[in-house]
Amino acid sequence: MTYECLLYEVKDRIATLTLNRPERLNALSDTLRDDLYDAVTKSAADPNVGVLVITGAGRGFCSGGDVKSMSERDQAGQTLSSRERLAPMRDRIVLAMRDCPKPLIAAVNGAAAGAGMNLALACDMRIASSAAKFSQAFVKRGLAPDWGGSYFLPRVVGMAKACELIFTGDSIDAAEALRLGIVNAVVAPEELMAEAYKLARKIAAGPPVAIQLSKRAIHHNQEVDLRAALEFETFAQGVCKDTEDAKEGVKAFVEKRAPVFRGC
């Protein structure tokens, strides 16, 4: 499928979703949101996709919401539909990313501001270019965070630091993001996609059922007590043990060779 504001490619079991409004630093217009939601849900259902990589075209990852379009809509007196008020597309996208059984990697190539930073936080892992910048810019527009920022950020950096970043809207560079645990790695700009694909290929070569259940366990177990977490792990382990990939993993260990997983 061809999108208006997003480039979509599947290769080597990796789906690459490139936000494609470089002239606006990939600001999240209505069309881009629709494209992103469709691409995430399509990737989630595609058996040929094992990992998703989200990045931005041009020099920015995502500058956040399209403030210019919001201003034009306000001046025109346009109002949001009931559905957008109760379940806005931004929320549906974040939930689709969380519900997606495949791991998501954000390859942050430049500015990730406001909703753009939170889009990256909604991914499971983040690789950043040394040119990347991160900011919770909402307060500078008189707004509170959306796209899950008040949920994700405290879980990554702790409550006090999250409050500081959200209340001030200050920008941090990639090195500081690495120190705070926001990103997994920082690499030179020209090495960003190679590094992201290196991680994606490693994950995509693994046993899909085990990885998908591991993702579910990680996120599910952040919200429950220890007993419920252990029960979910027992459920996940039981499902995995019935797969051919689990049998192959044990056999390969005994035979002292690398396993060859087939996704069944």
C-alpha cells in the first residue's frame, strides 16, 4: 500500500515505517496519523514481519503535533468529532503500538519533540543518532503532554526527572538521553539505520512466539503485583514449551550449535 505521508517497506522480516513530511520535520498531521495507524496495525498482522523500525525522513525524527494545522483549525472555528474527543487517533496509535505483538525500534535521527518524543517512548527500544534532540515541548505551547508522555517518561527516568523535563520543556541531547536510559545506544548519524537494522535482524532471527510473549510479559507485568507477574510468566512459558522452536532451542544447546528457529 502507498501512503501519502509515510514510507513503508518490508525486508528481511523488518518493517520500516518512515515518517515522511521532512519539510515540516515530520509533524504529525491528520494524514500522517492515519498512515501510521494503518502501517502499525498492518505490520502487527503480517506474518512476514518480525520487527518494526520507525524513523523520520530528512533531518528530524518528529517535531510533534502539527501546530500550524491546529492553529488554522482553531481560526476556522473547526471542532473535533465526538470520536476524536473520546478516542483520538493519537491514543489509538499508541495502543496499537503497545498491542502490537512484534517489538518496535525507534531510530531517532534528529529532533524528537513533544508528541515526537513520546512516539519514540511508545516504542520498545530506541537507537539515537548523536544529532538527536529530545524535549517535552508541550508546556512551551501552554499544553500538557499527550501521546502517553506522562505514562512512559516517569517509568523510564523516574518521577522527579520526568517532572523536570515535562514542567520545563527543556531539550536534552542524545548523550543525556543515553545517560537517563531513554535510548539504548547513540551512534554517528551515518551509522544510525545500520545499527537499528543490526538490532532488528538479531531479534527477527529469534523465535517469534517467545519474543512476542516476552513483550507481552514485560509490559503486562509493569502493572500487576508479583503473584500475577509469575502467573503470566507460567502461562507464557507453557505456550512456548509446546512450540517447535523451543524443541529446536533445547536440541541446539545439547548439540552445541546455533539454533535455527522457524516460527512454529
